[in-house]
Amino acid sequence: MAGLKGEIWDVMRAASATHHHLRSRLMAVMQATIVVDIAASIAFFFLERNMPNTGIHSLWDAFYWTTSQLLTISSTMPNPVTTTGEIICLILDIYAITVVSTLAGMFSAFFYRRGEERDPLHKK
């Protein structure tokens, strides 16, 4: 267990080039996702707030709905009712799936590289 705790600490400190590479990529994905979340929330608010049968009546509703879509968990709120809102929703879903896939690849590459760094047969 101490080894895992040390690895997590090393990632947080970016103790090696591999750790730094992972952390910088994670930060870039997180920052991009925050920008997408805020932009889509504002767009949904202005597109959907005055439409009949919508669940988005406030900026908080738009933010809540958008964030739950990006987390790929959806919400109990109804889907957008405008055509533009539906297109943005589709783009958000594609973005979320892409981010999840990218994160899986980033961690896979990280663990592969860390395994090579720790394996004495691969040391130069």
C-alpha cells in the first residue's frame, strides 16, 4: 500500500518526466472541459430558457444539465427542445466520450512507460 501512496504522491509532484507529462495532459483536458462546460451552459441558458417543455429556467439549471451530460451520467431533466440545443447536446456527448477514451489512453501510456522505467532490462 505504501508503494501506491508513493506513486500517487509522485504523480502530484510530477516527480519524473513521465509524471510531469501525465499531469500536464490531465490539466489540459480538465481546463478544456471547464471551458466547454461553461460555454455550453451559457448557450443552453439563452437557447432553452423561454421554450415550452424545457427543464432549463436558470443558469444553474443549464450548468447542472450540461455538467451531468459531460460526466456521461445524464440527469432527470428533459433533453433540449430546440434544434440548436439538440446539436450542442450531441456535440457534448461526443466530447465526453472522447475525453473518457483519451483519459484511458493517457493512463495506459503512463503505466506502460512507468513499467519500462522501473524494469531494469529496459534501462539504458
